[in-house]
Amino acid sequence: MNFDGLDPGMGEYSPSLHGALDPGLEPSMDPHLNPTLLQGVELDPEGLAVTVPEPVHLMEGMFSELHSVVSEVGVPVTAVHFELQEEMLWMGNHRGHVTSFFGPTMGRYSSFQVHATDDIRHIQSLETGVLFLSKCSLKCYTRGGLVIFDYPMEEGSDMHSLLMTDNNTLLMGGLQNYVVEVDLNTVQETQKFTVEVPGVAIMRQSNRFFFCGHTSGKVTLRDLRTFKMEHEFDAFSGSLSDFDVHGNLLAACGFSSRGLNGLSCDRFLMVYDLRMMRAVTPLQVHVDPLFLRFIPTYTSRLAIISQTGQCQFCEPTGLANMADIFHVNTVGQLLMSFDVSSSKQALAFGDSGGCVHLWSDAPEVSFNDYSRETEFALPCLVDTLPQLDWNHDLLPLSLIPMPLTSTEPLLSDWPTTLTTPSPRRAPPVDPEILRTMKTVGFIGYAANPRTRLRNQVPYKIKDAELDYDNYNQVPESPIGRDEEPHLYMVPKKYRKVTIKYSKLGLEDFDFKHYNKTLFAGLEPHIPNAYCNCMIQVLYFLEPIRCLVQNHLCQKEFCLACELGFLFHMLDLSRGDPCQASNFLRAFRTIPEASALGLILADSDEQTGKARLGRLIQSWNRFILTQLHQETQEQEGPQAYRGGNLIFLGSSGESAIGKLFGCEVENSSLCCCGKETVRSSLTLLFTMHYPEQNSQEKTIKEYDFAEILKKSICLEQSTQAWCDNCEKYQPTVQTRNIRCLPDVLVINCEVNSAKEAEFWKVQAEYAFNKAMQKEAMEPAKPKEPLGEELCSMEGFTFDTRAEDLRHVWIPLTVKMSISKTQGLEISSHPEGEELSAAEEAEGASLYDLVVTVPHILDTRTGGNLVAHIKVGETYHQRKEGVTHQQWYLFNDFLIEPIDKTEAAQFDVSWKVPAILYYAKRNYHTKYDLRIKNPIDASVLLTEASLARKQRKSHATFIPLMVSEMPQAGDLVGLDAEFVTLNQEEAELRSDGTKSTIKPSQMSVARITCVRGQGPNEGVPFIDDYISTQEQVVDYLTQYSGIKPGDLDAKISSKHLTTLKSTYLKLRFLIDTGVRFVGHGLQKDFRVINLLVLKDQVIDTVYLFHLPRKRMISLRFLAWYFLDLNIQGETHDSIEDARTALQLYRKYLELSRGGGNDEVRKVLKGLYEKGRQLDWKVPDSETGDGAAVFPSVMGL
């Protein structure tokens, strides 16, 4: 700090300011004054040792140090707070520890840990306890240290300030762009206010406004009720450090920008008049201000404190006086926190050395004007026990020591047999612990499955055991082991399934345990994979599958294209799961999906905050609309690089419109009699349930067909604008349909307890009716089932009434539209066909083909599954049989189920979300042939996205027309990746690592080299893949990808879209080429391609012995080819060529001596690897020269 030019005599204070000193001492220096202020002033050396004697006599209005205490040496004090209820001072430090001190003597009252790692940022006292704010949590403790509540924030929040708006409500702000209002009675968030300028670091309140201080240097004034911004003061250009409000004045201190030198502390305080809402003359002070507070006694004084300990008092409308500076003796430490008591008599400072300083302007200080008494721990009463009168009738004789005077046994001397300890029998060890236990010596280590509370043994709940005895199964998925299985309601196959990762990733996970069919499941660990069930639904609708597989356009992110690629993989798979990573990547880029809230954060999926039932219904509406638009733009297979492929706004009808579309007539009738009619196309309908009168205690009985008809032909009253009346009028809006869709899509809208109760009651009515009907019918003799009964679709035995529990929806409905009656819907027996008369009237039968329920599970946050009636063509393709069957699709778990199970909805855990009814034999009028739209044009030369890429930089030569690959041709392949999300893992107690969620990788470079011909080894594809998602790790050491290589603005590489390169690889796969590479399984997985095993030649497995380690490409190249590759970074061209050479070497060894010769060579390889610890020796050292010289050169 620079005080040049100030009067040196400022250090010579009058003795009267500090009371009487010892007679022999010169009152030449205040011991609390910073010595740096007295540079150039001649002082008596002996006078520097002056100390203030006890008691200190202080002049009123002059502050001096009363007491200082150290809480935790070396740990900065990040928050201090004077209680508003009791005479206590609280402090919190950088390590999350808090301590309270009583009264001006600073006697320690309590001390406890609030947060394990985060610092304490704000402290606020309440009547019942004390609030402590840290970065990501708000906790309330009693003054003795017992927890009252713990309120965690959203993931990623960074809270800095809180403000009590009344006794039970507070606001919290931080570096995010919102302020949260919390009700302390319910400990729940009541409102979330968005702020225009993020970074609310300080909050104050007056009777007119909330005041928010932002890290950007601005102070905003906000409405007390709505929190909307009313005014804004741009106080400082750099940042704000503190501000305070008193009366009609607002004073602020902060930092100003100094160009390249960054921020510097501004010695001008900005002062604003809140009556005129404008700045008055700034106040220049003599210290570097970090904190400031109004301390109104007789006038509106301001206390300004610097980080080095200087404190100056001044008037906000006058000039600062040098004589009003004093210094807090921090012994070289910096001040970190500051507070003023409500009585304005005491100041508290916390420094970076762990010390708290209490200053006051009076020796007998009180923190509050009216404080309640503080409760202290009861004193020990051992030494003050009353005298015992043993003649008293009620005196317990056990209190009086009695000497043993005889050998007779005492009554309390029980025999040994009765005093043997009999502890409670230990519960059996969890079988999961025994299964995963690893034994080292005589000690076993296993991860805690967390099925029991620590140090507690639960009593058996007999009633619960009887109720849920049917579910006494240990779940296969690790996530299903958190609770006693027999107390769990959801059947095992409906529970959320998770993949258990090991060192080998997914290679040793048994997917066949969950899926014994030949249909492909979908993996759930990708972000936004909640829609897996709906992807399966679309796949098993034959016209949709054929439509998207025939579709191809030039849009980089087209959901129809990506669905076509995904469905192609599902077609090829023989029971192995696929992943929808590329489809979901494109889905995340669609602005409409983000606007509809369909893109979930990872935290919402993991914590179960997402309302999946409502979400999947919105997703259903979105995907049908999106596919309708995308396939309407381009119908039929067309060349990928043709002419004008995209016709935006085309009015042509798409296959989606033919399949799901229903022409709807919307009529609006005003009370004046004017009627407006509009026509539109709708792709789905939403269920609307009848309103229940408040007088009716019971819900009426309704037929599903009746509710469905009212939902389709909807009639409702609403306020609407009438052109005739020229004002808003009560209007009756009616909807009617002109034609029937081929597939009727229904969103069930069971989003609240009211609708769930309606479904439950209607299902009970239907079940009781079925039971009565069965009771009235005569008992059938037990005869062999006839052929007509056995041949029912997807069902082999007759449905009993008992199986219809929780079933309200019919498996078949009859629908027709007549000119007189309009739309008619009724339930229909499933196996029966329409009569000739009904067909003549235009009636159609609709069979239930899809139900999507939301599974409620409090432990995992719930999940979505699908029941799908899989048709004959799918069974014919996969299994070679012709029949129909219902299946449950729960991500990668697939099981055949009974048709009644698909229609059962026990709303306590299985809530209906989406229903699909398909017109019987509807697919006969659709062309279900698939013509692969990917042709050889995708391999031709294409322009790079990179602006700086030049032809001289080209690393590959595209294929000529004469070089087009044929079936069986060799292609060397290698791919490099970057990381989008880091792996989530935990360490077990035995030191092993358990992967909870794998890292999310994205392909960054794909290289293909020619495998034969005169140009063998020359690349024909070397594409760098542009990505719009944030890359967290380029893995340069392993991938050779550098920051900037994937940026179109600065990259000099051949940059393409993922879709463009994907099409090239798909064409090669469809052609039937054989790929040669090292570790291709992972490459194809990340690229999201499914390649048949006979088209993959992986050198990892060619040079591998069973139950031995996998060998790196670098070591194989050195050993067999005498090549030193992958020195500093990886190059995919080099790796692909090397893999081709290794394959040639393998063929040479096989031809030379057969399998015995290969096995002998591999044994030598492993022996050499063990000797060298699998590290390639340096070329200078002669040790370990390559065993096999190079057999070919490129």
C-alpha cells in the first residue's frame, strides 16, 4: 500500500485517545497501528515496546481489541457471525469445521465438523439452530452440534451467500445463473429465480428491495415478491468485493480492470442514493477496501477493512479522516472474514492463520440489545451428592456398600449357568458377500452390498414376509441388492438392469443370462437411453423399419438416417445387445428435443429426478413428428450425393402420415353462433379422463372404449377470440376425425395420483365383472384343448378370470366411422373376425400391439419397459418359425410373456404410458422391401470441412472406380478415439477397482488401407471426425489427436462428419470385405457398427494363447517384423499397415507348419515377452533383437 504524501505526524495520537498509560512510558505509538504507516517518522526506540495495561479504558466510539482466540492453527477462517439470539460468536474455517465462543471473554462453547472437505461460506443463526452454507450443501445444527437437517444442492452448484427473508424462508445464491428459495419448515425448494447476470456472491435486504452483488461488479435491485430486477448499478469494471445498505444509501467496494495487469483494488467507494437511483460522489479512502459495513450509532458511519488489517471509519457523504484508521494485529496473516454485531458494539475478524479477533468500543460489550440466556452443560455432581439416610423407607439399599461378613451366598450372587452370556444370534452372511469375497491368507475382503444398516440387526417383519413372499428372489443386477429382496414389490424382470463392468469391460458380462432370444437388446449406460424401449417399439413396426432403412439424406444429424443404421444392426444381431450411441448423439443436437426438455443431465438419470412417464410420452410425440418431417422431405431411396435432395416445407404425404396420421376436423363454436372449422393431421391422441364431482365419493364405472372415444372426439369449453364479437368469448371446441389411422397411438397421461386411482378403480370393476361372468357360467369339463384354442395368437391356454386382475384395456377394439353416428368404438373378442355386414359398414379391428409402462422403483428412480407383440416376419427372419408372441423389452433383458401380462397395470408399481393399437393385417398395403440406399458413390472424393486443409497435406488416395472393393477383399483398419466423459469407478475394500460407468468415447480418426493390389498398404480413407461435443481428453499419447485437429476453423486435416465416414464403412461391410486390424472389437463398438465375425480378422486373437494376456501391436511388430512403431504417439495409418503385415506373417507361419508350428512360435513369443516384461527394448541396446526379420515392405 502506498501512503506517500501523507502527513508523517499522523502516528502521533493524543494520549487521551487511549486512556492512561504507565507514568514512565512515552505515549508515542498506538500498539495496534500498522508500523508501515509510520515510515519516515522519528520514534523513540524504547517507545516501541509500549503495551496497553489491563483494564483498558476506552473512549466511546474508538474500537480496540478485546480478545483473540485461535480455533485451528493455519486453517483460514472463512466465515464469522454474531448470533442474533444469544451472546455468541460463530466461526467456520476452510476445512468445514465450526466453533462457537460465548460472550466478550470468548470462552469456547461448542466445536464440531460440518462438512468433510468444503469450506464454510456463510453462517446464519436461527431460533432453533444455526445454518451453515458450504459449496454444495446447506446444513442446520443445534448449537451443541446435533444435525437438524442436511439439504444437498443440485450437482454442479457453487453457493456463496444466503439471506433470511423471514423466519422460515431463505434465499441462496452462488456462481450459477439462479437463486433458490428454500422453506425451512419443509426443507424443500419452493422457487427458483433465474438471474440475468450469474454469480450472486452477496445478498442484502431492505424494506423496499433485495440487493444482489454479482462477481461481475454489478449490484442489482430486485422486487421483494417476484425477484424481478428493478434497477442495476454497474459499480466496478472488475469485480465486487462487498457492499452494504443503510437507509437511502448503498456503498460498495471492489476491483477495477487494469488492462493486461488484471484486477486492482479500487480505493474509491461507490455510493448510491436509493431515492434518486443514481450515484453520488465516490468516497476516496486510505486503505485497500475488502469489506465494508455501516455501523450507525449517532451517524451513518462506514467501517472499511483491508485484507492486511487496516480499518478506517468515515462518513459516506464526507471526507475520510486519516485519524480514524486502526490496525488489526494479524501477525502477518490476511483477513478472510468480517462481521458486525447487531448492537454495533463489537466487530469480529477472521484471518488466514486460524485466529478470530474481537474488537469493541466498550469493555462491557453485549452482542445484542436483548439476548436470551444460553444453555450450558450441567456441572458434574459427583462431589455434591447428598447424605444418605439409610433409615428412610424409600432409600434403595443397593446404594450402601456392605462388607462381606459371612460365607453365605448373597441373593444377587447368581449361579454360573444363569449368568452365561447369550448374545443375539448373528444374522447369516449375505450370499453376495460370500460370492464376491476374495481371500488373502485367512482374511476375506468383499464390497459392502449395503443391504443392512451399520451395527443394527432388524427385527423380522412377519406381515411383510407374508405379503411379499412371492418376490423372495435375489436380483441378478447389482443395483437390485440394496434392499431385502423379499420386502420388494417389483418383479425381478421389470427392475432396472445394469451392466457390471470388469477389467475386460463387457467381454465377460453374461448378456445371455438376460436374453435367451435371438432379438437384440439395447445397452442402457449411454446418456438419454431412457428411450430404448421406444426404439424397440419403432423397430418392430414393419413399415417404420423398412421406411428408415430405405431412407438416406445429406443432413448431418438426421434421426431417420440414424434409426435406419441402428435398425440394420438390430437386424444383423443374433441376440447380442446393440447400443444407440450415434442415434442419441444426433438426438442431442436437435434443438426441438432440447426445447421440449427431452435431453436429460446425467445426474437426473442417476438420481431418478426425471419424470420418466411424462418424458417418454413427450418423446413419443416428438419422434413421430420428427420422422414425419424428415421422411416427408425425401421419399424413397436416393443417391447420397445426388442433386437437390431436400425439399423443406414439402406438403407431400410421408409414410409416417399414412401409418399414424389421422385427418382431424376442429370446430370452434362461439356463444354468438359463429362456427370456425379447421382441418389438421394428428399422429397420436392423448387420453382425457372424466372430471369427478366433489360430492361423489366413488368413481363411476367406464368402459375403456368409451373413454377412448371421448378422448379422440374431444369436446371442451374454453375462452377463445371471436372475430365476430371482436373479443374473447366462451367457446365450445369439438374435434372429430374423418378417417381411421392404420396404427392408433395413445398417450395415457397417467401423470398424477388422480389418474392412477381412476385406472385402478376401472381395473377392479372389470375384474369383478369377469369373476361374476365366470361364476355364472357352468364349469367346463376337463377335456383336451381343441386345436382352435391352441392356435390363439401368442397364447396356448384359455384365459381365466383370475388372470385379468389389473386389466382394464381390451386386447382388440372395433372402430368405425359412419355419417350418422360418427366415430364408434367398442371392445371385441380377440380371436373373432368381423362379420360380412360389419365389414360392409367399414368397421375395422384394432389389435393391441404395444404397451409401454413406467416402472416405479424408489431405490433406482424407476425405468421404462415395453411389451411388444412381435410379428411373424421377425420370427421368420430370426428363428425360422412363423408365429406371433408377446415379449418384454427391458433394455438388454428380453423375455417372452403372456398376452394378459402386457395389458396388466398394477399402478402401485407399473403405470401405463403409451399404447399402440394396429389395424388387423394393415401391413399388407405397404411395400416392405428394403433396397440398400448406400452405394459406391460414398467412397468417391469429397471436400474436407477444414478450411486450412490443402491437397498437399493429403494423407490418402481415394479409390478409383476400377479399385472398388469386392467380397472377400482385405482392408486394413484402425481408429483413434477421444474421451467425452471420464470413467466413474470406486475402489473396493480389497483395493480392486469397480467400474460404475465406463468412459464415453467418441471416434476421432478412421483409417482404411488397401489390403491387396499394386497399391497395397496405401490408405484410401483417412478421415478426422468433426465433433460438436466437448472433448475432456484428446488422449494424444495414445491417439495422436491434438487439440485443434477436430476444429474446422483451424484444422489442417481431412475433416468429415461422422455420418459421412460411417456410410463408407457401412458400404465396405455390406460389400463383404474382410477387415484386418488390432483390437477391432472395441473400434467397431465405439463407431457403433455391427460386423459379422467372419468379416473380422483381429491380430489380437491371431497371436494369442488361451488364458494368456493380450499382446500389444507394438510388441508384435517388434517381435515378428522388426518394426519400432508407436514411439511417441500412435498413427492409425502405421497401425493399420502393421496389422496387415502381421496377418501376412501369420498366413506364412500357418502355411509353413500348420497349427503346431504357430503354437510353437506363440510359446516363444510369450516367453520372450515375460523376459522383457512386455516392453520393446531400445534400438541402441543389442539385447533382445527381433526374432523374426521383416517379411514384407510397403
